[in-house]
Amino acid sequence: MNFTTLNARSGFLLIIFLTLFISCSTVTPEKYFQIAVLNSNLFAGFAGSAQLRELESPSVKLGSDNESTETMKRMEILEFKTKAIEESYGDLKKLKKTDDNKEMIEASKNLYEFIMPVYKSEYVKLAEMYDNNAPKEQIESLAASISSKYHPRFKELYDELIKAGKQYAGKHSIKVNWGNL
């Protein structure tokens, strides 16, 4: 094998490698949409009755004996949800903003940055109240306070995200069933 053949093969392999690398690292419009808009489903019920129902009727988990089930503590539920939201927000922050997606990404970031402190403060208090069997009136009072204090702004930010998401999806021919939105 001579030097020219080796260079040609090396060059060919380099081109293949770079093509694969670039194609693997390119984020598609669908992926941008998924991370910025669809992941907002994690907030379903925020500052509303659905989030309250999730805390009122906690899930069960496999017991320590791997045979029985036990009711999850509300703090466990909240920790799982908060972790999922933080991971999703981390994915969002990694997205490269362009003129094409900037409005959608910014709307999504605004929503995350609005809800995360509430989960880490008021919802922690609410979960602790449930776990400590606080009087129903106290729980209902805090839940009503969360709803009245945060739901209007949440709805506004969520609607802005959906509007930006619809525009982005339309521009990129991303098929989405928006339901009643």
C-alpha cells in the first residue's frame, strides 16, 4: 500500500466520520419542538385541581420486600416531579437559539423559571402538610392560595408557549394534535 492510497482512505474515513458526527449532533426542528413545547406536559395541572389531586391521591410503589406495595409520600412524588422538570429544563437550556426558534425557547424558559420556585417552596409546604396529616382546612387554604397566586400568570405564560409552538410547528410542518388548545 502506498502513501497516496493511505491518504485517500484516511480522507474518505474522515469524511464519513464528520458526516456522521454532524448528522448526529444536529438538532431537528421536531427535537426543538419536543424539548421546548411537548415537555411542558410535565406542568399539567400546575396551580390547579389536577396537581392537587395528584397530592391527594398519591401513587403506590413496590415495598422494600419487593412483593407488597406502599403509598408514596407526597414529598417523594414532588421530588420525582421536580427532578423531571429540572432535567427537562437542563435540556432546554442546551438548545441553540436561532432567529427561527428563539421565541419558542424563550417562552418555554419563562414558563420553567416561573414554575420551578413554586414547586420548591409552596408545593414542598403542601406536600409536607399532607405527609404530616395537617388539618384539611390548612391544606385547602394553601392549595387555594397557590392557585389564586400563580394560576393566572401560569396560564398566560403557557398560552404564550403554545402560541409560539403552533407557529414553529406550522413553519416546520410538524404534525401536532393540539386538542382544545
